Amino acid sequence: MESLPVLTTGRLLSTWQLDLPALLLVTVLGALYGWGVLRLRGRGERWPAVRVAAFAVLGLGTLVVATMSALAVYDRVLFWPAAVQNILLDLLAPLGLALGDPLRLAARALPERAARRVRGAVTGRLVRALTFPMVTTALVLVTELTIYFTPYFATALRHGPLHQLMYLHLLLAGCLFVVPVLTREETLPSWCTHPVRAALVFLDGIVDAVPGVVVMTHGTLIAGAWYLHHHPAWAGDVQHDQQLGGGAMVGIAELVALPFVLAILAQWARSERASTAALDRRLDAELVPAARVAPAAGEAGGARGAVEAAPAPDLVRPWWETENSEVAQRIRGQER
């Protein structure tokens, strides 16, 4: 392995290398997403530009940075670039891809038969089991711990194909948790409401910090034989390098948790506005017929006297006064 120059801030920003498998993945994902957006626009339908930006910049852009920037150039001689690489692939890239809502885009852009197949695939038993809340959190945690505390990581440093497979493993593990939580498609159990999702994301943010804390405080070197042999003289102590990597993992995990929670809260607010608008439309539909029935009932009862006309108000009572549903109870409570 060639001796690399000192990693300065300038080199961190300007050093790049080509990674063909990663470039192929980014190209395929970008082309499929762009095709879906163009197909919707061709039908006169709108797809939010902010979702396109999130998918392209935060999602695909993070994939490029993690696999082709200075992080990828120096990850075989320094531990901390490898640690940052892995956490970007595991947390930040999946968040960007999920904010683009590719499942919703596919369901809208594909022909009806293909869209049904996509929905059937993401709601199938296997995917439901893999994306079940807490199972995905456990998968992410187990993935990180397996990489660092088994021969997985050290072996991946020696073998390029396994290194690429590790990249894909981290990306898929992160997507299994993030994409179902943020998509507008119903891929999670019905009890997984927005408050529950916010709680799960908060818990996941705590769990995601665990591997970084363990790496930072672990007394034994991770892939120690490799890094002791390839660690450059200008980089200082190998143990300190590992502590830097663990600290970076914790910091990035906590930073990613904040926009994740904000995205859930924004979805929650939009859902509440949509529910309120639907309720208003239902109330309007109920009140208009009631206003028309009331005079007719009054005219019919006028000849029979006030006593016989008394039951007429029951005919025009709004639905929330007679039903015993949760929405009706809430409206009655507001009226009091």
C-alpha cells in the first residue's frame, strides 16, 4: 500500500477516488428516481422539489462522500475515516433516501399492476418482519457491533469485494429502519402512529450512540494488527485514532437524530391538518342537509300543535350528538 501524505483539512476536502460499484449504485438509484419524477410531471402531477433535493443531495450525495472522498482514500490507514464512513452509510444516507420517499414515488409513477406489486412486496411477511419496530433498531445495533467486534471489519480491509459488501450491508440495515418510518405508504403496523414513531426515533438515537461509545472506550484495538502495520508515522497514536473514530460515531449519530425527529414531527403536523380538513368537510356535508330539513319539520308540525312538534329536533340533530365514536365524543367535549 502506498504511503499517503498527511491528511490536512485541504486534502480532506480535495482528495477523491473512483469507486465503480458505488458509482453504479448511485447512478441506478438516481436514474430510477428521476424517471419517476419525470413520469409524474409528464402526467401533470406534482412531486415536491424538497424531496428530490433530499434524495439527491443528502441521500446520494452522502453515498458519494462516504465511498469516494478522502474518507475512502484514508480508511485503510486510519480508523476514524472508516468509522465516519460507516456511520454515514448506516444513518445519514438512509435518512436522505427516505426523505425522498421513493416508495410513494414508485407507487404513483409505476403502472397500476406494477404499483400493486411494489405495495405487495413492502407489506409482505418477510419485509414486515424485518421492518417491525424495534427489530430494525436491533438490526442496526447488531450490524455495527458485528462489524467492529468480529473479524468482519479486519477481513473487509484486506479484501475489496467484502469491503463493498460491508458498505451495502450498512446501507440496507439503515434503510430498513428509516424508510418505513418516513414513507407515506402504510408499511408499519396500524398502532405505529406518529407519536409512537417519534418515540421510536428518540430511542433509536440513543441506541445508535452505543457502538460509538463502545468503540471509543474499548481497550483493545479494532482491526489492531492491520492498523498497527499500516498506520502512518505522521498520524500519532493508534489508540487515540480509535477514540477519535468512536467520538465521531457518537457525534454524527446524535446529529442525525435531530432532523429525523423533526421530519417525524412535520409528518405528524401534516397528518393532523389533513384529518382536521377531512372532519370539516364531513361536518359541512352533515350540516347542510340538516338546515334544509329543519323548516320542513317545523311546517309539518305547526297544524298539530307544539306538543306533537316537540320530537322534530331529533330528526335534525347532527351526527356527533347521536354517535358514540371517538371523534363524536371529542366534538361534544369541545362544545361543553
